[in-house]
Amino acid sequence: MGEDQKQGFQLSFNRFLRVGFQGSRVTSDGGLILVRELDERLGFSKLIEQHLTDSRAKNTRFPFADLFRQSVYSRLAGYDDVNDAERLSHDPTIRLIGSEKIWDRGAALTSRLQTFETEVRIAGLSLSAG
């Protein structure tokens, strides 16, 4: 059992990541990776797709689920508003909890996330009748 803990465990949402204890190699927002894993195992991505309407044009840089996650997860990590989005867009944890599309280029910047949140508030998070 001790050996397994040293080996870490593989995540469902990103097969390239393994969670394990590495002493001083720590990220301040690493706990979000476990929240993302819970998100994956409970099927929140499917719920987002089924019940939330993306009213944006189809030619979008960031998938709706990534923007939604970045907004929610940053609040879970204690960031009160979108003012931290610029810095968080380069944060390895925030990048890795999103889809493969943002792993290399980074998460949404302050202006894009603020526009997204404003649009979502105006739309009232249009729920589908499905």
C-alpha cells in the first residue's frame, strides 16, 4: 500500500497527469486537480453540455466548458473576481484542468473571462428543457 501512494495515481480527465507526493515540488492551486477529477468522475462535462446553452458564435477560441470551469474553479481557489485571470491564464494547474485545447496556449485572459461571465449573467444561464 505504501508503494502505491509513492507511485501516485492517474487521473481520468488527463491521462498525462499523475497525482503523487513529491515533497517540495508543490503548486499552490494543486487541489483544483482533485476537484477536476471529481468533476470528471461525476460527469459534470456532460451536464454542462446538456443543460447550459452556449450563446456565443461558433468560431470561439475557448470551449464553453473551459470558460465555465475557469470561472468556477478560480472562485473555489479563492480568487474573488476575474482580475486574477491574466495571471491564472499562465498557471499550470488552471491550464491542465481545462480541455486539451488550452494546455499549450493557456486559459482565458481577464477580458475574455469578464465578457463570458457578463454574457452568462445576462443570458441567465439559459437552461435547456432537455
